[in-house]
Amino acid sequence: MLELIAAAVAMTLPVADGRLERSIQSDLPREVIESDIAGVVYEAYVDPKGRITQCKVAGVLGNEREEGLAKGICAAVKGKSVKSPARDADGMRMPAVFRGVVSLANNSIALDRFPIEPDVRYQVDQLPDGAKSAVRRNLVVQVDGQGQITACGAAGGKETPDTATACDIVQSVTLPIRKGADGQGESYLYPLLFEFTDKPLVALAD
């Protein structure tokens, strides 16, 4: 397990700068701009060249009745490019999932303000660092062609005891299979949101 985490420290997700959001803003549909939506977080699939090939809406701030309009943002996102693509622990470019924010209000909105559900929620008796409410940790995981996690590390490479614990827990998690141009499952990086909670977990009905 220690080898798996150490190997993952150098993994980096796609990096974007202000040029990407400005480019998206310039292509937004008028009905989105004039809506009561304050901001949208989108989840994009970025190829090894840094080009966005897929997009879906992951969270919306604003009038819930207009959430359907938020999907128009993906039309403006697809085909754009990030500043630099993802790289694995060996520094090789690879596909990755990227979360970005489009602010429709006057001020920029931080990603952590959006109501995004964690990918993994884990119940503990005592929260990390003596926290009083749920604690979230951002991880970077490498997923193989079968959806299995093969490497894990803290986003930004700053490991802590609880990110190491989170990485240990997520090894049994299966993530979506992403297919390459040949139709076969391909390896990619994913920004996994992990949550420690001291509240009972609710089991979903089959």
C-alpha cells in the first residue's frame, strides 16, 4: 500500500487558467447568460493533448428551476483546451477527468461552494483533526481499463495520515470505464472526492 501511494504522489490533473473560462464565457448561449443561475461546475474529460472531448454538469448554484439551462454550458465547453494535460507518476500525458467552474455572477465562485456529492462517503467514530462536521479530502486516483483504481494520492501531492487512510479505503471502489478511440477501456486520472462522516450511512434500496 505504501508503494502504491508513493508512486502516485507525482500524478497531476489537468491544469486550466483564466483563458479557458473566458473562452467558455464567450460561447455561452444567451438563455444561460440571462438566467438566474449564479454558476455551474462541469466535469470534463480531457485527452492527452489537453483537449476537452466530453462534458457533463456536476453542480449548479442558483434558481433550481433553471438547472436544465445549465446543460447549455457543456456545448461551450466541449472542444476547448486546458493549459496542460494530466500526467501520471512517470510524467507521461494521459486522459483525465477535470472539474471546472463557470461563474455567471459578477464574482468568481469557488468549487467548494457547489453542492457536489462525494464519490466516497466513509463513516468513522471520530473525525480527523477533531472536526465537528464531515471532513472532505481531494484525492487523485488512476483508473485502469476495467474501472479499478491502481494508484492513489492526495491532490496536490500533500499527503496526510487521513489521505493515506482514504487511499487505502478506495482501493475497492470501481469507477466508470472510459473508452478510447479503439473502443477499449483506457487508463485515466480522476479527481476523487472522499468524505469522512460520523453520521450513520443510509443504505440505498436495490
